[in-house]
Amino acid sequence: MRLFLAFTAILVLSCTTKKEMIESSENQIVSEIKETNFSKPENVAKTLSFLASDELEGRDSGSEGIEKASIFLERILKENGVKPYFNSYRDTLTNFDKPSYNIVGYIEGNDPKLKNEFVIIGAHYDHIGKIAAVNGDDIGNGANDNASGTTAVTEVVKYFAKSKSNKRSLIFAFFSAEEKGLLGSKHLAKKLKKQNMNLYFMFNFEMIGIPMKDRDMLMYITGFGKSNMAQKINEYANEKLVGYLPIETQYQLFRASDNYPFFNEFEVPAQTVSTFDFENFQFYHQPDDEFELMNPTHMANVVNKMIPVLEEMMNAKTKEIVLKK
């Protein structure tokens, strides 16, 4: 997540050790998965562990490491029968000085009329690469930021590739160069706007690797008051999945992730969900943002809770999710 430097001051207030974080995360058992049991913790862990591995060297945009991540994500789309939206899965950035690519897949809607409307589900898969060493470790693995969100999108991809239950057409977007200033999403939003895409909404996963503590919601949503998306999500879920976190307004998180360029270009609901609440994870943009600290059970629960909700959102007869004036 491209946050302000002031966040670091908040994060270092915690004196929690890595061991304590692991134990706390594992002890915080997420609520029982109800409607959908599609996503499995072991599958989440397999994808997440690769994306956050040292082999990828922090997935810096334009690097050899992120190239490996690109190939991996392309393979997931191809193996699941998801077509590229463009001529290939790679959408080459025009606003970055090194070869960098969004990875973009497409599942056509099954409704003759609604398939002309689009939904985008995305996450950024880049991170910050090699950084100042801590205890000899100089790789910013970015497990939480944002291999976790990327992994969630791969799980959603697999579900809809199998179910083909989407009435509206689906675009799955893995964004590059988010850490450079939302460059990947800015590029793609402008490109799709020029095509006059009829975009209904954009939904973004960001930093969902660890559950929040002592909250009355599973996730918070950025730009809570910008639309009725939060209310509709909770209505479709018949429980409070998402809510408002005051600190997201304080730090303008609505503008800090890949939802924002789509809101800017299309003026439609475009929002991010996250479980990073500035109290549950102290290794933002540090080498210790590693797979071992993540909670795949929690992540699978997030995906399983969101799949039926996303299905309801994208299959509504009319555009029920709207901006608030």
C-alpha cells in the first residue's frame, strides 16, 4: 500500500515480537465459513508463499523478480481458462521507465444484456524490492503488502472461472508499479476509459494477510462514505463484513490504492477492502513482511465470505451500488 511516511511512526509503537504476532494470528480463529468453502487455507498458502518468497526479491517493478510473478499470474489465468482482455495478458505500462506490466484477464458475462457492463476485481502485485537490511535481510518480501491481496484475487479468479456465474463481464487486474505512485492502475484506468468501457464498479484487495483485533467487522472499506458499497456488501452478506475505520479517513487511504484511478476516470464506485488497521502489523515496508507472519486461514475466510457477495454485486439486475452525492 502506498502510504505516507508518517505511518511508520504508528507502526513502530508496537513492541510485539514476530513470534507473538504469529501466535496471536493463529489463535485468532476466524468465524466459521458459511456460504462458500471454495478457498482453502493450504491453496492460499501455496500461492502466497511463492509470491512472497526471496526468489522474487521483493517484486520491484521492472525487476527480474516481478517478471517471475508475472509469469506465475499469467499461468494461473491460462490454466483456469481465463482469456486475456487485450491481445495478451500483459498490459504494458506507458508511464514507467522500465518494462512493467499489468496482468489482465477476462471472463465474459453470461447475460446477453448485462455482459456489456463490466466489473473489475484487482490487487497490486508489485512491492519495493531490495531495501535497507534488517538483521542481514534486505528483501522487502511484501507478503502482506500486497501478495496477500494478489492471492485473494487468484482465488476469486479460480472460482468464477469454474462457476461462470457472472452475468456482467469480469476483468481481473493485477497491477504493477502501485508502489511507484499507482502507475499501473492509472495506466489501465485511462486505457479502458478511452475504450468507453461501461464500468459498473471496481473492487480492490489490499493487505488482508492478518485479521484485525477487537473489531466488529471482518474488513474495513476505504472511501466508506463515497458510495453505498459497504451497505450493499453487508446486506448481501447478511452480516457486517465491512465497516468504517476512522484512520482511513485521516490518512486518505481511499486515494492510496488502485481503486482511486478508476474512481477518478469513470466516476463510479471503486473501493478497497483491507484488514491492515495500523495496530495488527508492524512491518510495513520492512524486510519482516514475510509469509511466516501471514494467516492463510483468515485469508481464505475473507475470500469465502466475499465470493457470494461479489456474485450478488455483479449479478444485480440494476446498478444497485451507486455513488453518494
